[in-house]
Amino acid sequence: MRLPNYNEAKDRNKVDITYLNVNNDIDAIYTNKKYFLRTYGCQMNVHDSEQIRFYLEKLGMNSTDTLEDADVVVLNTCAIRENAHDKVIGYLGRCKHLKKEKKDLIIVVMGCMAGQVDVVEDLQKNHKYIDLIIGTNNIYDLPRLLIEKGSKQNIEVYSNSDIVPENITYERDSKISAWVNIMYGCDKFCTYCIVPFTRGRERSRKMECILEECKSLVASGYQEITLLGQNVNAYGTDLNLGYDFADLLEKVAELGIPRLRFVTSHPWNFTDKMIEVIAKYENIMPYIHLPLQSGSSRILKKMNRRYTKEEYQELFDKMKKTIPNAVITTDIIVGFPGETEEDFQDTLDMVEYCKYDGAFTFIYSERKGTASSFMKDDVSNEEKESRLKRLNELVNKYSKESNVKLLDKVVPVLVIGPSIKDENKVYGYTDTMKLVNIEGDESLIGKIIDVKITDAKSFSLDGVVNN
Ligand code: 5AD
Ligand code: SF4
């Protein structure tokens, strides 16, 4: 039993990292059983679920999409905003109900909620039917804890890990596009954000291990690799081995993967060297997600974002100049404590300035334990809703404009799978990460093809194969 602890989570004293070779020899003791895995939140969680799926299958289980058929239910949770939390709690209600009829049902809670002190206290007190709670830093403990499971709720959460697990095996969802973790945790401590608490300190994987994983993906025929980290720009800083993210990006690009991407980049330490590497390699996709959060320098300071509105503009201009075909998207929060109408106008001005190709917009959500949770949340709900609506109108205008520019153009698209809505179509992504629905059959899946864009909507494009 090890409970999450925010003092440990906040501790950034440098201790030596242990590179742990995780054990993938797992006894198949759960044969004839079914698991149900549900994932909430970001790409990091989606990728973690590929590791979780590997363990569940190694234990001998088959997957089911029907909760009621499951013997083991795993919820890989998200803590970023209140609504993510509420969704999980709602789903746990269904699990509790099911467990009343199915006494042997095993319920496991993983992901970022497991790292929240107040949440785990609540799960301990009010959700005793949950069997296991496992943190994001020790996912590799899942098979052991399932094998050793007793009758009481067990909690195993390492809030600030000094471990970098290597040797991880994944049951990847896709044979076309793969996620590769390059680092874990985050040291930025943006004041609104729970991630530095739930995922601990920044720890980079060694370059040779990452390259080995990428090499084997190339050899297996993958078309796309996305390098993953909470803030990939910080890659290597903790290692002190003389290489940084730009070096890593270059080395992976040279392995010859047709498409290389990365998420997410903090604007604060996005170096000129990184911009030059992106511009230099054709297989590094001209797509950058560059979270703004606010256009007001005053609010950015309160958010501890480490850049001003002017510095962000300068970086943005440099990217557009050096990578002429770059598509830039962003994240924006409205209603941060103390945000005035004038601050919000600054955010709208920045959207006008950058004319983002796309943006994810959020209403500020107080996360217990973060620095901003001690600030007065003084923007009314009506005001927050109204700002979000006004922001979305502007954001949607520019994302539609960005899509309309592609009308009648021929663009390269990596086809990912069959369209969910139309059986005569498949879908894929442009190099600039725009979703395209294409007339065609499954023989196109896994290929990068030229597509002529025939229709442009706010959030997707339609196209036909250009022969
Ligand atoms: N409230 C609202 N949005 C948040 N984000 C992170 N924390 C919060 C919060 N407490 C948003 C940021 C981040 C994205 C992943 O989620 O915009 O970039
Ligand atoms: Fe959260 Fe900021 Fe770290 Fe992103 S960079 S995970 S917003 S603390």
C-alpha cells in the first residue's frame, strides 16, 4: 500500500534515476477471463493504455467492449479538468452496480486520478468496491498486483518516481502510426495544472533506447511515429549527456520513418535549433501544437508560463518564417482567476494575430493542490461561458479559413482506417494533421496517398484520390 503524496510529487531535488528493465514474463493466470479497458484524456494516457493492454493480454485475458461481460475492468483516468473527473465517477457508478451482481468482478483505477491525494482519499472512503488503484509512474506493477490481489482495496501510487522504466512492451492499437515516449513527468508547474503532481518530475529516456524502439517500428513497417512527452522541449535536460530534443528529433528523422511528429511543446524553451531541424527534414511534419493558454502577459505571469505575449508572437513569427508551410494549433484557457475583460480581449487579439489553424479551448477548472487553487476564482460562470463562446466563434472562423485554403489542392494523406460514418470512405491525416474523409476502400489503409480536397468544413475535409 502506497498512497499519493503531494510533498513527494512536488519534490524536484535531483536524485539519480534508475533505468529499470521491467519484467515482461507474466504468468497467464487469468485465462478464460475478459477485460474491459476504458481510456480517458490525452495521448499520453492512450499510449499508457497500450502498455496496460499488453499486461492484461499476457495475463491470459481477452478484451471485451461490453462492460457487463467483463471479469476485470480497468479505467485509465484523466484529472486535467473537473468534467474529466466527473465522467470517471459517473462510470464507476455503473461498475459498482455491476459488482453487486458479479461479486468476483475486479475493478482497477489507473491514470492521473490515482495520483490525486483528495481523489484517492474519496475512493478509499466512498468507493471501497474498487480493488486496485495504481499510479502513472508504476503501470508496470499492474500484472504483479493483479496476481497478488487480496480481498481488500490495494493502492500503489509512486508520486515522484526516480525510475525510468525501459523494456516496456505495448499492445499497440495501430500498425500504421505509433506513439513513443521520450520522457515522463513535468517540471513546469503551470499554476493551474495538476500534471506535475500526478506524473512527477521530468525524466528523459536515454537516446539510444528511444532510437532502438523507433528503429524496430520502422523495420515493422510503421508509417508514422509521434514522440511523446508533457513538454518535449525539455528532453535531455535532466540527463546532462550533451544532447537535447533537437538532436533526438534529427536522429529519429534520419531513421527514415515516413512521418515524424511530436507533442507537446511549451513555447518557453522552443529553441531555434528545434525550428531549424523541423525545417530541414521533409519527414518531420510541418505541424506544431503550441499552447498559448492566454494572450494576456499579466495572466501568463499568474499562470507561471514563463513567456509574455510579445515573446510568444516572436516565436510564432519565427516558426512561420522558417517553416513556411507550418500549421500551428494551440490550447487556450478562459476564466483563469483574476482574468478581466481586458485580459480576455488580449487573448482574442492573439487569436486574430496568429489565425490558428485549430485550437482546443477550455474553461478554467480549479484543481485542488495546484498553486492557482489558492487564488480567488472570481470570474462568474456566466462570464466564463460567454468568453468561451466568443473565443470559439473566432477560433472556428480561422480553422475553417485554414481548411478552405486547401480546397481543390492536392495534399498527401496517411490513411488510417475505415470511416465510421460511411462504409464507402476511409479517413486519414494530412501532413499538417488535418482530418480527411476520402472516397475509397480499405486497400488504401496504411498508405500515404495524394488526395484532392473537395470540401472544407470547420473540423474536417473531404477528398478524392488524385490519380
Ligand atoms: N483548467 C482548464 N484547462 C486546463 N488545462 C490544463 N489544466 C487545466 C485546468 N486546470 C488545459 C491546458 C493544457 C491542456 C492539455 O489542458 O490548456 O494545455
Ligand atoms: Fe501542465 Fe504546464 Fe506541464 Fe503542460 S507544461 S503538463 S500545462 S504544467
